Amino acid sequence: MKTPEPKKDRKTRTAIFANSKGGVGKSTLALLTCLGLASRHQNASVELIDLDSQSTSSDSLQRFANHRFSVINDEHLFLASGSPNNGNIVNHIDSEPRNSEKDSFLIFDSPAGSEPARSSFLLRCNLIFVPTSVSDADVHATKKYLRSLQDLFDRQDQQVSEAGSPAIVILPNMMDSREEYNELRQILADKPVYFGKPLYFSTLFRRAFRDEENDTNVKRLMLDSAEYVDWITSLILNGDTLNGAEEKLYQL
């Protein structure tokens, strides 16, 4: 009997926007990232999985879906507070086709209130993006979320070592100035995570999810954020160069 050839490593990159705090920009960043990946990597497939029953990002992105860009909003994948569907989410990640000819991207948008202790599928992601502003409430929630992530990694040490530790990237969001960015970096200086580029506040973000004629609001937002979108999409594409958590904050 002929021994089957081993499957080649798939080129699926998996990233999640996560924080237990609402209003930190998870859905907005997921929108920018998915559209950025779909427009910049035209031979790749992009899939947004909305884990939130409120369906903010999936409702907004559904009109852009096509044969390369899929938007999934499935109750079997929701992160309900009492019984998150870890098994279903892991199965979905593992069901991605292995295709050595093209890249594929899985982008998760998680709801507020989700906790790492009940979200072990996070260990299967390549990148965990944690958006936050510099406000006291956001910083407090982000610190707590980072501690919970580390607890999850410690409890699942064997699984992490076998699959490779996900890289945690802080995304400074809604920054008003470079001074705020530096302030946030100083606040989180002792955290063993990566520190990403700042996304400065713009009134365009207030209209990101409106259904406007010819999607003028989304086009303007993408143009205004082009440099940032280039950065975050490149980071996802080359995320395997990040070696999981650092011993201290590392600025990208």
C-alpha cells in the first residue's frame, strides 16, 4: 500500500481582536483589517468570523462579501457568556482547507465580556490583538485581560508549546496625540507583549458602520487609514516572525 504524501503546512493566518472591555475599537479594527486584507492580497481568501451575537462587524461587512471574502455570523460560534462554543470554533479553524497555492486569513471579532478562561480557542490563533485607548477604564480592563490571557497560557502550557504561543499585540487606539501613545506605552511597560502602532482618532470612525450610498464613509475611512491598514495587514501576513510573548514590552 502506497504511503500517502504528508500534507503541506497550510498558510492560514488566524488573528482575533479581543478585549473584555466594550468600546475599545475591536469591530472597527476588524472592519479595516478585513477590507485591507481583501484589497491588498487579491489571490488570498479572507474570512471574518463574528463571535458576537450583536453582529456589528458582520452586518457591516456582509455587503462586501464575495467569492474571496466570506462573512460568518453563526450562533454555533458565538461567545455566549455562559457557554462559549470553544469546540465549534476550534473545529472551524481546523476545517480551513490546506492550500499550498494561496494564503488565507481568518479574522475573529470577539464581543465585550468574553474572558480567556472560557475561551481556550485563543491558543489556536497566531495573533491576539488587544485594542485599548489610554482612558482609565480601558487601561484597567486591558491589564486585567492580559493577566487572564497569561493565566490561560500557564494552564495550557503543553498545548501552547506544541502549537507555538500566540503573539499578543496591544493596539493603541483612539489616540489624540503622540503624548497619549507614549503614556500608554509607559503604563504597559512591564507587560510581556508587543506594542503596535498608534491609530489616531478621526471623526470618520463615528460613521464606519453606517450604510451610506456608494459606501462613501468606508472608502474615506480606508483612504484616511491606509498607512495603518498597510501596517496591520503586513503584520498578519508575517506574524510567524513574532515568537509569542516577550519578557517585557516590545515596540513593533
